[in-house]
Amino acid sequence: MKTIKKRKTIDGFFYGLMVFASVLVGASLIGIVAYIILQSAGGAKLSFIFGPLHTSLIPMIVSTTWTVVVSLSVALPVGIMTAVYLHEYALKSKISRFLGIAIDTLAGIPSIIYGLFGLLFFCRLFNLGQSIIAGSLTLSIMILPVIIRTTEEALKTVPNSYREGSLSLGATKFQTIIHAVLPPSLPGILTAAILAAGRVVGESAPVLLTVGIARNLPKTIFEPGRTLTIHLYYLTKEALSPDDFAQAFTAAAVLIVLVLVINTAVKIAGRSFTAAGENSD
């Protein structure tokens, strides 16, 4: 009896620690968001967000949105196809081991190195200059490891019985991947897209070197721009009065809202694809 009570006490203690850790994580998120919103509400004006283009946040919002969309459009197909090849075709092969080392190395490279590479390779060698397309191509390389590894983990959760059942019915390897493997792993792929989008929004060094700091409203992806992260940095750096800090917190609040909008859009798109696949079946 004493042993059983001791085990229950230990289990209860660790359960309490896990609950405390979970509450701490949730409270941290709520606290940060609430603090930023409250600080921005103190002296913020709607004209700072939706006013004239040369003083509002609209150009920065557009530049950030363009950067995220173009980066994901380039990196997601490449990352998903690479993950499928590594897990479904080249599992435990020499190519898989080599690519694994390459992916892990890419994940460990500091972001400033990506910025220097993008500046020399895309901006100068390809003569794209500081532009949204140059920055997006640079960031697409940076987020590839996140997409590939997260997609691989999602593919691992699909039972082998799905593959065996599809192949036994006469489907080809490619048909099995498209119809039996990818649909169940779609939530994990969406997680990869959300994590990649979050990293694109939060990067500063490579964006500063490749996209630029121009406050103009970019009409095409071949023009320079200034993302919200870079703009927030300059606002904080140049802040002197309480109104200046209020503007910085307003930009931070808009950045958080933009991240939430992008994440929601990705989830809605994923659910639409899932529903379309189920209806076709």
C-alpha cells in the first residue's frame, strides 16, 4: 500500500508540473499579446495604420504579405517534394543520409549568412537588386529545413497499412502517395507552412539586406520594400517620446494580427483541400 501511495504521489507531482508548464506557456502568450495591445492603445491613432501611404503602415503590411506569399509559394512545393522523396523513395539510402546532413546544416546557418548570400547571389549576380523577389528567394532557402523536417514527421504518422492497402489494389507508388499518404499528413504539412510563415515574418537581417528599407508601396515583387519587422526595428531605434513608442507598439500589434491572419488563411486553405479530397473520393 505504501508503494502504491508513493507512486500516486510521484505521479501527482509530475502531473502538477506538467499542468503548471502548460499554464505558463499559455499565460506567456496571452501576457505578451495583451501587453503589446495595451501599450499600442495608449497613443495609437488609426491614421498611423490606414492614413496616407507615406506615413501609414499600409506599405509595410503589403511588403510583408508579398514576402510571405512568395516565399511559401517557392519553398512549400520544393520542401514537400523533398520530404516525400526522402521518406517514400530514398529512406535509409546514401542519398537520404547526405541530404539529411545538408538539411540539418542549412537549419544551423545563421540568418545573416543567408542575407549575405541573397545579396550577392540574387541581388547582384541575378541583377534583381534589393527587391521582394530577391528577399523571398533568400527566405525560401532559409525555411526549407523547417518544411522538410516537419513534413517528414507528418509522413511518418501515416500507417504503413495505408500504403500496403493502396498498392494491393493496383495503385502505383505515385498514386499511393497522392491519394493515401498525403491527405492524412496534411495537418502536419499545414503546421510546416505556419512555422515557415512565422519565421519569414520574424526575420530581419536577410530581409534588411535583400528586400531593403524603402517605405514605398510595392506594386510588383520586383520592387524594394520594408517589412513590418524592419519598420518596427527603426521605430524602436528612433523612438524618443511616448508617442513614438506607442507607434512602435502599434506596429507590433499589427504584426501579430497579420501573423494570425496568415495562419488562419493557411488552415482554411488546408481544410478546403481536405474537404475537396474527401468529396472526390
